[in-house]
Amino acid sequence: MNAVRIMWRITRLNFRAQLEYRTEFLMMIAIGAIWQVSVIVFATVLLTRFTGMGGWDSSDVLLIPATRMLAHGLFVLLLGRVHGLGRHIQEGKIDAYLLRPMPVYRQIQLQYFPTNAIGDLTVATGLMVGAISRSDLDWTAGRISYLIAAVLGGMLLEAALFTVVASASLRFPAADYWGRWLEELLGTFGSYPLNVLPRAVGGLLTYGLPLAFVAYFPAAVLTGHGHSTGTPYWLAAASPLLGLAAYLSARLLWRWSLNHYTGVNG
Amino acid sequence: MIGSIEVRGLSRTFHTTVRRPGFTGALRSLVNPERAVKHAVSDITFDVSQGELLALLGPNGAGKSTTIKMLTGILTPTSGEARVAGVVPYRERERNARNIGAVFGQRTQLWWDLPVRESFAILRDIYEVPRAEHAARLREFDDILELSTFWDTRVRHLSLGQRVRCDLAAALLHDPMVVFLDEPTIGMDVVVKEQVREFLRHQVEERGRTVLLTTHDMTEVERLAERVVLINHGRLVLDGTLDEIRRRFGSTWQVRATLADPHTPVGPLPGIVLVRRDGPQVVFGPDGPAAPTVHTALKLVIERYEVTGVAVDEADLEDVMRAAYVHANAEAV
């Protein structure tokens, strides 16, 4: 309980600190929204120029970027400070975190308030409202619950991928560049039904880098395309659980890496 | 023992890649990297008693920071054992963190974007310090470190001296038994340095804290430490009191006396040799490794001869430590 109180207190103070720099605060929100411009353009083109994609209706396809964006926005808000950790490692901040009686991973998340997440989440919420309102699906309690689980699972999967990169950064700070590549890849391919891509690329984005589990598979299950993804239905349906499992595994890897941390500057 | 530090055969090895010179060398290192083992700390053993301030000295790259990092739980040693206030720091990091305070002079442990007082309040919650106790301690620290003039400022806007004073306070707010200070006064002006030294003296003498200090500032060592551990190339080369070290390496003192009677016969004293004599002016110096300290020599001269004037020329601690480093390097070769 004390831990939650401390986290809330630090988050509140960090948020207040960001508010004090008004222009910087507004710019960060704007950059969070503008960063998603490619997704907005994609959604606009999809709805105005095409009736569908890869055998999916446009309204069904829209559910993919909406789910991914919302998962991403929540990741940025709650767990995103693990991205770009290499610089902090080189500055020796991890050393300082190791001196406090608090888990290092938690301290990393409490470094500052991610104002840009407000922009991300604003765009994502708008997109999700649009996707649901255009959808012909019957939004039963079961479907809504699965959608919520999918968003949370997507957030955890993204957090897992960046936690793996952060774990590598503990030993090789330059591994941070892989984080940038990962961000680029998630942004580029995260909005499409992956069956439009060549089979090898689709396979790579499913079993190599599990991007398909963030939004594509959950959206396929929700819209009735779950049996035509080329992946066993149960596996696609289990995406939210896989997100949780991936995150827990990544946290184990993080703990192991931290135990083998060799520090910077001797 | 509560509040003490015990170090037994502590070693830390790093594996690095040897950088070959030039562009071709860099390419060769890429294709066929040559691995090297660097012994940052090798088999060091020492103790620090409760309420003692020990200066851990050595040239740059000697292994001082690596030692402190192992004792604070940041690094795990390759071999050996360490206990800080009865806790093995690298096995029980969070428990150890509650018993210790640490300041790394070049890095802050405060929240960069928050006013200092807010950081203090967060630390109060993390370490679960009762509010009244926290307020009393903050008042006590403010009396010496004059924090209240800038503690409502964000950390990012503080000067180095202000920031380190805040870091010192932050490290001690939870009343730790053991404090580690890695070059705490680096880059500070003399006034702030003296303020910090007074604070540290107060913490050791009045509060009985155990302090392990690394510094290159010999004035600081002289003012604060009674005992010194010198490490070089990762090895402990000397462990003794300042007097012992002066006796061993500071053999450049001279006692100049003016005799009341210029005809008084003058001879050697225990561990002291007559360097020269010119009428009533006599100069004594140390005689071999058994020579006394300059203070003892002065006492002996005054007791033995009737003098009308006396003066002392003494190598300062910087010279003594330089001699010790040179000696340690020669032994390593």
C-alpha cells in the first residue's frame, strides 16, 4: 500500500513539474499526437478510398490501428520510460536507483511524467471511438471484455519488447538503437492486417517479432477473421495472455540482467 | 557488528575488448576481438569500525569507486565477501539500502525536475521516516548546510555546491548507520567545502556514523580522517593511521632550533639526526624508518635543549601521499 502511495505521490509531483513549463507541456502533448500522423493518414485513406484490405472491411481494419494505438498510448503512459534507457545507464542513473530501497524498474517508470502520452491517448481514444462506431459488430460484454484484455495485452507485449532491449542496454548501452528500430517497426506495420504482406514477412512479424499479437490477431478474433490468419485460432485468441506471459518473462530477464550489471565508468 | 564495514578478499574483474590502434586495428578488433581481463579490485581486506571515518585513497583508476559500488550493492564482486552493518550488500540490496547513505559527487540522486524539498519528502516516504523525525533532521542539516535558502528550487537549477549539499542531506535523512562518500566535494569552492567538512565531522563525532570517504583532496583527509587505506591497481597497499603513513613516507620534515647557548654540545636523538649546525642554529631531521613524527621530534628537541626559537618545515600530506603512490607503483613493478 505504501508503494502505491509513493508511486502516486511521485507521479503527481512529476506531473505538476511538467505543468510548470506551460509551452513545453503543450508542445509535448502536440508531439504525442503528431507522432501518430501516419496512423491518422492511414485511417483517413482507408475509409475514404478503399472498401477493405486483405479480405477485411475498412471498419474491421480500423480496429487494428485503434487497438494498437490505445495499447501504445497506455504503454507510453504507464511503462514507457523503459524505452531509451541506454542514455540513463550511461549517465549512471541506474547506480543511483540501486542505492534506494525500491525496485529499479519501478524507479525508472517514475523518472518523469510522459506528457506526450496525453497526445498519444487522445488520438488513440478518438480512433477507437471511430472504429467502434463504424463497426457492424454486436458489442456484447464478452467482446468488450476481450477488447479491453487485448489492449492491455498489447501494452504488455510492447512493454516486454522494450524491456528486453533495456535488459540488453544494461550491458551494452548501444542496444538502445534496437529500441528505435523496434518503435519504427511497430509504427509501420502495426496498423495493417498482416495477411496483405508476403508470407515470410507476416511469419517474421508473428513468430520472430511478435507484432501480430499486439493488435492484428485480437482484431481478427473480434471481427471473425480469426480462422484465416494462417496461425492456429487458439494462439491468435490467446494474444492478451501471451502479452502478459511475454511481459513477465521480460521482467525475469530484466532481473537477471540487473544482477549482472557491471556499471559504467568502472 | 552494527554500523561497521567488513571487507574480506574482495575482488572484481571486468572483461574488456582490447582496442587496437588505427583504422585497420579497429577493423581487426571487429573481426577478431582480443579479450582482456581487468582486475579492478584484487583481494582487498579491511575493516571500518562503527563511528570511524576512513579515507579510501588512490590514484585515478585505482579501484576506489568499484570498491564503493560493491559495498553499496551496485556491483556484485567476482569473489570475496563484504558486510555492511551486518548485511551482504550485493545479496540483499534493498535491505542494505535502508542501512546506508551514499553520495557520488558527480551524480545526483535527487529528482531532477522537482524542488529539493519535494525530493526530501519522497525519500521520507520511501524510507518510512516519521514526519516529526524528518522535520527535526532537516532542521539540523539546515543549520550546518544552509539548505533552506535554495530547497524550494528545482534540482536542475542548483549550482554544484548547492546540489551536493542537498545530496548529502538526502543521503542522511533516513539516519543511516553507514555513509559512503565518493569524492563529495569535487569542484566545490573552499567555503562550501569547509561547510561540508564540518557537516561530516558532526555526523561522525556527534552521531557516531561510520563513513567511508574517497577523495583526492588531502586537506579533506587531514581534517576528517584518522585512518587511511591506500589502494593502487586494485590492490590494497597500505592501511594505517595518518601518523603511521607520515612516519613511513613523510620523511622530509625538519626541526630548526636556535640554542640559548651556542656552545651547547648537540648530538642525535632517538630516531632524529642532526642535519647541520651553524653556531646556535641547529637543524634536525628524521633518521630512518623509525623516525618519530614531527610533533614528537619537536617535543624531544625542546625537552633536551634550551632553545630560544624553534620552527618546523613539514612535507604536507599531498607530498606524503605522492611518496606513498610512488612507493606503491615501484612495488607493483
